[in-house]
Amino acid sequence: MDYGLEDRTVVITGAGSGNGRAVATAFADARAHVCVTDRDADAARAVAAELGARGQSAEDYELDVTNHGQIECVRDAITTSR
């Protein structure tokens, strides 16, 4: 099914495990570019690598949503890379 998400970028917080990982996978399956973010950088990296190995577009970022400065850095990195 085409959800019109191809070439769209989505940012999923807590995507290193659990529901966040499931949501990131669903968006990747819908052909969106997924920014996998999590406080656990290794978990985010692993999920992005798994999606990439499936031929899907993903990148990872370490992100603690309680840290405003980190949110701004990730936002800036995403907007300049896309």
C-alpha cells in the first residue's frame, strides 16, 4: 500500500527498542526516510543498520528528549542532511 511517504523524513524518538522500534520499522516499510533516535546511541545505530540492511533509508542519532540543546543539534543535523 502506498501511503505517500516516499521521500518524506520522519523522526522517531525512542526508536532503539519496543514501540519506537516498531513505529520506525513501519515508517521504513512505507518508504519514508527514518531518523532513528534514542538515548542509547548503540540501540539507535543497530535499528538504523537493520533497516539499511533491508534496503530502507535510515540514519541514527543519539537523543535524550529532556535535553533541549541535544534536540536542537539533532534537528539541525537532520535538516542540513536532507
